[in-house]
Amino acid sequence: MKFKLVIFDFDGTLADSLGWFISISDRLADELGFDRIDKDQVATLRRHDAATLLRLHHVPLWKVPFIAARFRSLMAKQIEMIAPFPGVPDLLGRLAQAGSTLAIVTSNSCANVRRVLGRKNMGLVAACEGGVSVFGKHMKLRKVLRRIGIHPAQAIFIGDEIRDIEAARHAGIASGAVAWGFTDLDALRAHSPDMLFSTVDEMLQTLVG
């Protein structure tokens, strides 16, 4: 086992929620006053980091917490539309069986995480930090490290965005990036994560063997 503590992002990493987010993006944009997402430009948008996306859609930082809260609220009402990526339940079970402690750090709510993953899978998770600010994940990662009592060298944070790679670096832990989430694979690769996973099975083989 390479890591004693494996921390996951949720949306785009464990849960397949991108399609749902795009489907409600116009509603959120009109309701909260930011530019709509051009559906024809999604592939291009997936190459950018969070700060660039906010700037492109004219979203001031002070408005981000309100958008995130509305996102969480709407998802809670439509939670049946969100599911784990195929293979994720087996991944979590195999990691736990191999001796890894599991945690989740997400901008989503832990209540939504629990409803999507289910009681059995959440029973494998030692810590969940939800409602994390867009650029505040590194602080929550450090909090999880202290709570679990794991040295940073024995931990990895796995996510689907450039900001997840940066958060892991700021927290002093290894970074893992997945190819099936929001951010384009080449954009992730350009930011040199410590590990890059093309499939859930590849992650399983790398982390468990």
C-alpha cells in the first residue's frame, strides 16, 4: 500500500455529476447573475482552472459561496440523478480492505455525498469535510491530516480539477488526478500531478496492486 490515507474529491471524481451540473447551469446563471455556459464550448472550458472559469463567466469571488450553496441545494432535491462512477464502490471497498483510511474533501455537502454513495460506502469513510470554499481545500486537507493523525508523506488527495492538484501541493501531500472528471486530461497533465489515473481500474491497481 503506497498511502495510508487516501482523500477524495467528490463531484467528477467519485460521482458522475457533470452532466447534471451542465443541465442546471442556465437556471443558476439566470438566478444568480452570471454568464451562461456556452454548451458548444464545454470542451474548451474543461482546459481551464477554476480562477479562469470564474473570470470568463464574470463571477466575482464574493458571489461564489452563494452559487455553491444553491448548487448543493438543487442537487439535494434532484439527488436521484447523481450516481457514483462505475467501479467506485469496489474501489472504496478494496482500498479499505487493503488498510487505507479513506476521507472526502468536497465543495458539495456531506449530506449529498452520503445519499449518493449510500450507507455501506460511507461506512468506509473516516472523515468528510463538505461545503469547502473553491480555493480552500488545502486547509481542509490539513484538518483531515490532523484529525486522522497521518503524516503528509503518507497521504494523497485525488480529484478531477487543477485546483485539486494545487490544494494537495499546498497541504504538502501527494496529488492524484482522474481523467474522467471535469478537467481535460492534457490540462491536468500540464500541471504535473504525482499520479494520473485514466480509469478506476487503473487507480485500483496502482493504489492496491
